[in-house]
Amino acid sequence: MTLRILVVGAGIAGLAAARGLRVAGFRPEVVEALPATVVPGAGIYLPGNASRALRLLGLDVPLRPLGDLIFRQVFLDSRGRQLFEMDVAALWAGVGESRALSRADLQQVLLTGVGGEVRFETEVTGLEIVDGAAKVEFSTGAVSEYDLVIGADGRRSTIREKVGLGGPAVPTGQIVYRSVVSGGPPLTDWTAVLGRRASFVAMPMGGRKIYCYADETAPDSPNPDDPRARLIELFGSFGGPVAAILDKVEKVQVARTDEVVLPSWSKGPVVLLGDAAHATAPTLAQGAAMSFEDGYVLGQELRASVDDIPAALRNYEDRRRPRCAEVRERTRERDRTRDVPPTLRDPMLRRRGLRIFTDHYRELVSPV
């Protein structure tokens, strides 16, 4: 049976879905509202389970020359003194490598894995479920009918809204700052410096570049007019490598984080995947990993129940929901720990940080 499948969104989740479907023997169409010239900035950290999922999707080989491998995570207090460190190579042994790389490079690998054309600058303007199929209207004026529509269009998903699968994403109260620095200090480890309700993370991403991710808990503050100035104001007094990195920071992206928690991920022939279904704050760096895993599992379940799409979608959600809920709970736990006043948090992390933070990933070592 040949299924007519549409993937909405050509970011990480949409391209992972398209690749998962290709691996399972399907040929989906992919549309993206943005133009092809919009290239994702900043970097991304992929833990071991993300690498395993890319291996299942057959995309691990093109990734190998890219970015930098991460073997160790080092946690420091705001003065740069060590709290604890994690051997991430040992944590993910037998699962996959941990890697930091450019988001644009990852996007390119995912694009080459789609195996067909992505229709950019093509928005879904109408979506109606008719006799068990999905009738889709596009901004180009075209109208098509599909056996399955996959909403992989992010935490502010229009597909989720159009089929009534849930309301808008809920803000977590965090503001995040992202930047890529050239010519900064030598850095070999993923390094986090923890302050008061704020943290600064830096990691090597290959090509003498450093990817920086920083956040602050500020639920009532507006986004800063000058993100670079705010970054320096927040973290300028931090120890460790922070000052030398801030000296080289030029452009800073700023965003607010939010969560998506839904009672169901599908309605008729429409299903959500990635952040559209289960977005969390990026504290555990699991957003891409969950999307890769989603894409692989959805493809496998569709292949197993090709004549019964509702059953395939139920099985996909049954397999994925507990794991994604685990990520959400561990993310919230990590953020609560970070926001404990440093006078209490830092001695606790020196004693038990390795065990606490390793436990956050324990369930994710198990197979997809």
C-alpha cells in the first residue's frame, strides 16, 4: 500500500520524520513555510542517544567529520571552582558519541537524508479531515488529499492549532542566549558555570569555534533590547573561561523557552512529532534526540501497521510518550536544582552532583 504522507516543517523534527519514513519505505512530501535561504544559526549539542537515533536513521556516517566530540562535562560555581564532572563517554558507552556542532551542518545532513525535494515557502493554510483523510490547502493555492499529515512544525505548531490538539506552548520563565565564538580560549570540555538562577555553558564545536548557551530564570522580565549587553551584564563577573569567551562574543540570539504538554498527539490522520508534541526547556539538550527518535519510531510503526494508520499512531504515541515525559520531568528537576540558592546548591552538588545529574539520563540509555 502506498501512503500519501505530508510532513509539515523542514527543521530538525520534520527532516527526522521524513528520514524515518524513507527508512521504513515511504516517500513523504515535505513542506516548509520559510525560504530555503533561512539557515539555522548557533550550535547544538547531541548527547549519545541522539547519535544512536541518527545511526538508526542511517545518518551517522555523514555526521562523523562534523563538530567536536565531547567526552567530559565539567560543572563550576560562579567563581570558576569545580563542583563536579561527568564522564559522558562512559555514561553513553555502547549507545553513541556525544558531539557539539553547527546547527547549519546538522540541517544539511538531515536535508540530504530526505531523498526528495522540500517545498520551501509553502505554508499550510487549511486542514480538514474528510472521510478519514486530510484535505490540505497550501499558500500556493494548491489543494491535496493525504492519508497522513505529520505536524513537525515546532512548539508554535500551526498544525496543532488547526486540528485542535492543544493550546499554545506554556512559557517556562527562562530566557536563553546563544552565540558562536571564534578565536576564544582553548576549550576541550563541555563546561557549565552556575550562578544564581542563571548558567553559562560553553563547548568546543570544531574549527576553533565555541558554542555558548546561557540562560536566566526571569519570568517577569521582557526580552532584552541588547542581548549581548545583557549577557555581559549577567555573566561578566563569572570565573572559569567565561570572561575570555565574552570578550569574543559578537552576535547573540535570544529566545524564551516553553513547554508543550498535550492529552493526545493525534487526531484522525493527523499526528504531531518533535517539539509540536512535547517541547521542553533545552536544559538536558534532548530536543533533537527526541525528534530523531520520534521520526524513527513513527516510520517503524507505520510499516508494521500500514493498513491501519490509527493503530500505528496509537502505537507510536504509546512508545514515545513515557520517554518524552521522562525528559520533561528530568528537565524540570535539573532547572529546579539550578535555581536553588548557590549557598545551598553548590555544597550539595560537590557531594552528590555526579549522581543527581547522571540519574537525569539513566532512562535514556535504554533502547528507543
